Amino acid sequence: MERNQEIYKVTLVGGLVNVLLLLFKFVAGIVGHSAAMVADAVHSLSDFITDVIVLVFVHISSKPQDKSHDYGHGKYETLAMTLIGVALFIVAVGILYSGATKIYAWSNGEQLEAPGSLALWAALLSVLLKEGVYQYSMMKARQLKSQVVAANAWHHRSDALSSIGTPVGIGSAIFLGQRWTVLDPIASVVVGAFIVKVAVELLRNGVSDLMEHSLPDDVEEEVLRLVGELPGVVNPHDLRTRRIGNHYAIELHILMDGDISLREAHNKASEVEDLLRARYGEDTHVAVHVEPKEIISQNLNNQP
């Protein structure tokens, strides 16, 4: 429960910053005639929406296992990360379309309004605040080992980095004169392209976990090495892994002396489970199937 409260806290901090920024950016973008700033404001709005998604889905994912969810509700956290990726992608497409439309109009001779200094100050403030929220959120994500907090942190970082391009475009449009006002929508297109990259990465990771993708090769190799080093355990094999929200699920077979008692075999299997939970977290799902090594050896010898 303490973990969820920490996630709520870091999300609410980010949400408060997002609300303040999106209001300021919308006003600055409209009053200052800046397409890049309006694009940034929409990005901050999407940040606020994802904060709400995090709060709702983390609450659901914290529920214990029940009759309908034997493995708990951890996948809801992964689903939240995927929805954040979808929201980011939709926002990015809208920003790209808006910026490209203005660039096309400029190329056909249409005059674009030069952004005002208010938009420039809003962009600079956004860089500072959003980078600060990113650093805070990512620190908490590592402490809490939370995918969804890390995804939301990258949402903040994408806003901070996109805001770096925004003052460049706005400042150039302000100080270089009317003929360079196209730099403002160009900056908004750069913002959109960066957000697409972040969104695709979040979607790739989220869909991968939802589709039961195995854990990375280095993790699986470590599992086999740790289990194989236990005294009395031979040839850990048939390893199957996946992620359930923020936790790992590990299933494997081990070979042991067929003459030992059932109690000894059970104790050794429990030792394997304790070892893996100590390494990957107490909530790691571990299933160990014990096989007598003599029978396996006979089967291998009888193969043609």
C-alpha cells in the first residue's frame, strides 16, 4: 500500500505542474500567436490526462489476486503504460499535422504571425519545470520499480525536450524578423517528431508485455546461472518467463537425485523460489518443477 501511495504522490506533483503549465501555455500561445506554444500546451494537456490514467490504473493494479485474476492485477499497470503511449502518439500526429499545414501555407506565400515574447517566456519556464518533474519522477520510478511511473516520467521529459525546441523556434521568429516566422511551426514539427519516437517506444514495450514477451536474455541467463549454482540442483531447463505488471513470472524445471525424499525435494524447490524472489522481488511468481535426473538420463540414452 505504501508503494501505491508514493506513486499517487509523485503523479499528483506532476499533475499539478501540468495543470499550471497547460493553462499558462494556452494563454501564451493564443495571446502570443505561437503555433509551437499551442502545440506545447496540447502536450501538457496530454501529460495531465496520462496522470489521471496512472492514478486510476495503479489503484486497480494494486488489488490482490481474486477468483478472476489468479496472477493478480499487475497487467493493468502495463495497460496504463500502453495507453500513455497511445495518447502521446495521437498528440504527436496532431502537432505534426498542424505544423506541416502552417509550413505549407507559408511556402505558398501566406504570412504567419510572429509569436510574442510571452510565448518565449512560457517555453523557457516549461523547460525548467518539466525537467525538474522528470528527474523527480524517474528517481521515484527507480525506487518503486514502477514501469508506469517511468513511462509517465518520459512523458514529462518529452515535454521538457520539446520545449527546448520551442523557444528556439519562437525566439528566432521574434528576433530574426517576419520572414523567419516559419521557424515557429518548424519547431512544432520537431516537437511532434520527438514525441512520436517516445510514443513508439512506450507502445513497443507495453504491447510486448501484454503479448507475454519473454524477459530479456540477460535476465533469463542469470536465472539459469543462479539456480544452477545451488547445491543438489542439476541442469535447470525449460525456462519460461514473462512480466506481470511490475513483477516477473518465472517457471522452470530442475533435475535432482531421484533417491531423495519428497520432503527434501520440496525443500530444495522452495530454496529455488526463495533465491529468485530475493533477487527479483518478493512478488515474483516462481513455479519449479522437479524431475529425477536418473530418468532424464535414461530417456536421453534411449533416444535413437
